[in-house]
Amino acid sequence: MSNTASRARSNTYTEHNKVDLVRGGKKYFDLLVKMIDDAVETIHLQVYIFNNDETGQLVANALVRAAARNVKIFILVDGYASQNLPHDFIEHIRSSGIRFRFFEPLLKSHNFYFGRRLHHKVIVTDARYCMVGGINIADRYNDMPGEDAWMDWGIFAEGEVAAELFNICEELWEKLDRGKKYSFEHIKIPDSLLNEKCHIRVRRNDWVRKYNQVSASYIEMFAKAKDQITIMSSYFLPGRVIRKRMEAASKRGVKIRLVLTGNSDVPITKRAERYIYRWIFKNNIRLYEYQKNVLHGKLSTYDDKWVTAGSYNVNFISAYASIELNLDIADDQFAVTVNKAINKIIEEDCVEILEKDYNASYGFFSRILNRVSYDVIQFVFFLFTFYFRPKRE
């Protein structure tokens, strides 16, 4: 399928779907393993981080079991973030009949474009079931003894959107591997789903292949919102366009809430975030920091009408470099469910950051360090998203 046709397809909402919000941790991985165990024909798994730890072994064992049932399995992991997977782990996967490959291995890449990483977190089984989110396959995303999972989300869906995701995963796999394409055009939507009405569309960002759909979804959200917007983001460093759209929405009277992490796994990024807190206060945006552990979720909603969730962070890397994938869900009932879940997290696990408290907590030298961190991050973003990027296809 051509890029033009693929883009047109992703601008359209599929209709016959069922959807569920899945919080990260044990619930997510229990469902992930069940999807693998229930698969009959195919599994596509694409993920940024796949670790050889307890959680990685849990998922790998389920995949090997599926391969023993003659399920056709395709695993694509990022060549940088998953580069430490041991050789024997990979050979065990491949020897079971699973097709496994790295996306852009660092020493074998066709071009030096470090910023373009496979940031997808998606699984599709039998072109009927799928799960998309921000959750990698590693212990820190799972509930382990004595330690809760990082705060994150998955969107589980059944229906037409899964068939579309299957085609997208297959398209990317074939482009990298030039292997056999297993077409699922013959699959018929089960009668049980014909009465289901949940509008979902797949959105992608990949600058090289001229996809900018997730960024466009955020811009659309700021333009359409009339009452309220809530953005949960793990690494929030919006560019000029997103800032202007947020400012415009706030000036129209839209109530905007930001839910960010208070404890980041990348401290320099958190300092850079805190540099723009003054801009946040200036534009009457309410700000909350998640306290329980690390917030890694990427989830936004407006007016109890619409939700977007997936791998996309609101920053330059996601907008102009990484390969990202989100689902947009235009469904009132689901949006209300998401809003209630976010409200519960705000009430139980967050603190609101007020301007007076921020001014009292961060003195002159802390603000200088925040500014330096912001400049460093912006410079790195520039290198990885503009200076070194290749020509577009």
C-alpha cells in the first residue's frame, strides 16, 4: 500500500470496535500474555524496550508457546533501546520459529539518524485484537515484589482498528525484511462486533516517511476543545506550534490541566520541564506532579468526547524524529472513563504545583540550572531532529 493511501486511511475513524483502558503493571502484562496465549494465526509485536529480565522472560515464554502452536510471530524492537538483549535470548526466540529483528541497529543502520527510533508499543493478534500504549517490556513497567510499576497506560481494542494496525505492522516489517506478506483482507468482522460503535483511528508520526498525524491530533484537540483539556505526559517539552495552540485555547476559556511526573528517570529532562513552568503559570494552566513513582504515561483528552493515547510524548523528538503510534478514540463514554481515571490519580497520587510554591522552592541558582538544562535538551533535540536527519522518502 502506498504512503498516500496509508495516510488517507489513518485520517479515517473505524467504527466497529470495542475499547478498554488498561493501567500499566500486572493488569497490563496479564492481558498481554493472555492475548499471546489466545492467538491462533498471527502476532505482531513492536516495542522500544524489550529487556531480558523477569517480565521480558514472561513475555518471551508466552511467545515461544504460541510459536509451538504454529502461530506466525513477528517481533520488531528498537536497535538502540533493546541493544543489550543477549545473543542466547535472541537465538532462543528465533530457534522457536519466531521472526525477530532490530529496527535500525546502531552499527548497521543505513544512515546515522540517531533520533529516529522505533518508539511504538503495540501488539496485534489475529488482526482482531490489539493493545497500544506507552508500556515497554521490562520490570519497571510491571508490578514487582515491593515495587509498583511506573504510571502508564494501554488501550486494548477489538475490531476494525486491529485489522488496520495489522496492516501497518506488516507494512513496516515487509519494508525492513522484504519477506512474505500475510494478507488479512479476507477477515470478516465478527457478527458480535457489528452492533458495537466506537470510533477509533490510528495515528502515526514518522518525519522521514512524512507522517505527522499524532502532532496533528494534538493541534486538532486544542482547536476543537470548548470546556477542558487534560494532558498527561512523561517528557513534556512542547515546541512553538503546540505552545501557541495551547495559549490560544486557554485564552478562549478552555481549562487546561497538565499531569507531569515529579520524579523523572531522566533528571535533566525534568529540570528542563521546570524551566517552562513559568510559561505554564502565565497561561493559566493548572499543573500537577505525580508523586508515587515515575509517570511514563502519554494520554490526553478533551470535553469528555475524545482521547488520544500511545507512545507520543509532547516534545521535539516525538514530533520530528521517533516513529510514534497513537490511537484516537472519539467516544463519549470512553472519554468519561478516562477522565475519571485521571481525576482519581490527581486526587490520590499528585500534588498541584502553584506559582507561589514554585517561586519559594526554586531560587536563583536552581532556575539558572533549569535554564541550562532546557538549553542543553533543546540543543540535543536540534541535533537529533534537524541537523542529522536524512532526506524524506
